[in-house]
Amino acid sequence: MKISIIGTGNVGGALATQWAKAGHQIFLGTRDLSKFDDKHLLQNPNTSLHSIAESAEKAEVILIAAVPQAVQAIAAQIKDFVSQKTIIDAMNSVRVKPEGFENTFEALKMLLPESEIVKCFNSTGFENMANPIYKGEGIDMFVAGSSKKGKEIAQKLSSDAGFSTCWDFGADDKAQLLEHFALSWINLAIMQGHGRNMAFKIIKR
């Protein structure tokens, strides 16, 4: 797939690396090409650097892993290039929210209504994006949204990144619940002091 990564910090960078290794073509989108700080990502195969708008235009799938307060500006730059494309919201509105919205998913749905938007890759720490294997087995990922196409793409990319099952968390109305689920990981790993090398795995009898 041709994938735009907007937000190349810990989460975006880890997924860009995993997907590049899996053979996908990665277009890194940045606000200022001259001030791009994550140049190590350009050492990955199949990876190139572009403006945010150009990365979205070239891609079939767009992952947004930026800070919530940047959502409106990002949407304004990519809106002409995302009709019928899948957008994966990998953000959490833990400390700040997009202005005028409860969360990033709600903002993207309102600002980019012609896109196939799902929420995924938000429910665990970036260390688990970089290495999702525990004791020889992939940990689980979770996706929410009403777009069947978007969910199928997110589940395929989850597998390509090394995760095991990508569980369907429900439709658009469950995107906020998936953020709360992310807070559960944050609570256990950080607030309760269990450390960031922990993850969720669903077990069925």
C-alpha cells in the first residue's frame, strides 16, 4: 500500500518503520521540509519525505499521529486529496482536545466527511508499535469506526506491523471508548508503575 504518515514522532515513526519493512511505500508528511527532525526514518526502505498535502495526495491510506491541537490545520491541508481514502486516527485526547471537539476522531469526521475514518494504533505505547512480540507471539490491536473498508485496511496493516488479532471495537460511537481503553494502558503502565513493556491480549475460552 501507499501510506502517508502525518506525525513522525514515537508512534508514527515506529509504524512507518514496521510498514516499510513489510514492503509498503511510505510518504512521511511534515510541516516544514527544512526542519524535519526524524531523518533516521529516511533510512528505511520505500520511504520518502514530503509536505503534508503531497504525502496525502500520493497515498491510499493516511495515518495521523500528530498532537490533537494540530488536527484542524492538518485537515485543511489534506482535504482536497482524501475523498474515499482511509484515514487512521492514531491520536488520543488525553491532556488536550482539538478546539471545539471532544476528541480527534470527532474532529476528523466533521472536517473530512468524504473520507473513510477509523481509530486504530492508539491503545498502547510506541514501544509496542516498534516491537509487538511478547514471548514469541504478537500482542493484540483494536480498531473502531463505521467504515468497513477502513477497518479492513487497519486490520491488514496491524498484521503487517506484527500484531496478532486486531479486534473490532465497534462503530463510530465506540471511538471514544477506545480512547478510554488507551487510558487504561496509560494508567497501568505509567500511573500504576508497571512499566511500558506491557500490553493487552484477549484470551477466549
